[in-house]
Amino acid sequence: MHKSWMLPIVVAGIAAFAVAALGGTITDLGAWYQALEKPSWSPPDALFPIAWTVIFALIAISAVSAWKNTPGTRQGDIVIGLFAFNGFLNILWSLIFFRMQRPDWAFAELLLLWLSVGALMLYCGRFSSLSRWLLLPYLGWVTFAGWLNWKIIELNGPFG
């Protein structure tokens, strides 16, 4: 089965942009966030949108590479479903952390997000080693975010 590249690239780009935009609108770096004590190694706020832009571009390319290399419709649908679920978890973390102001709950959710990235790497890697490698920075960033999230809990908790 021959699969064209153009439509998947456009769809993946729109999906990545939508997840990033929704997550960005939920993220509130206002008074509550600024008042949180953060570890000395916390990156400057300006770094986060730059890192996420690069990561979302890599995620979109990874999704297309995996989908293009699946042998059939069922596997392609699973790839799309895994990426969609991961996008949902990505947005959910921002909602829990910033809007609900619950870094403790956000950390628990981040563990699911981390597992989701791992599942993407394992499943998509069956069809495209490029897809797996392109997700490695995402896994690293989510790991770092988890460590930062945990330190914020330690420095500021309890929440609620």
C-alpha cells in the first residue's frame, strides 16, 4: 500500500500545533506560578516555549514516519491513537498543574505521560527507528519536567 507524504505531514503539523496551542493557552505563568519556590536549576521561563516548539516538531515528524511505515490500516490507526492519547495527556498536565494549581496531582499524571511517550517509542519503533529516535528528546524533556515538578512539590507542598 502506497501512502502519500503530503496529507500526513499537514495533519500531523496541525495536530501538533493544536496540542501546543491548547497547552499554551492553559499554561498560566501568573502570580500563583511566579510565587512558587523553584529549584536553582530551574530553566528560565523563556526556554520552555522554545523547547516545546522543537519537541512538537519532532513529535509530528515521528508520527508521520511511524504511520508511513506501518504495514496496514490497523497498525496505522494504533499509531494515530497513541499520538492522540499522548497529546491529551500533554494538555491534561498543563490543566492540572496551572489551572487547578495542583502540582501533586500533575506529577501523578506526568507519570502516565512519561509511560505514554515510552509506549510511543516502543510501538512506533517497530515500524520506524527514526520515529523512535525523534521521540527521545521528548522523553528526556518529560523526565526533566517530572524532576522539576517533584522539586516544586517538595519546596511548596502540601497543595489543596
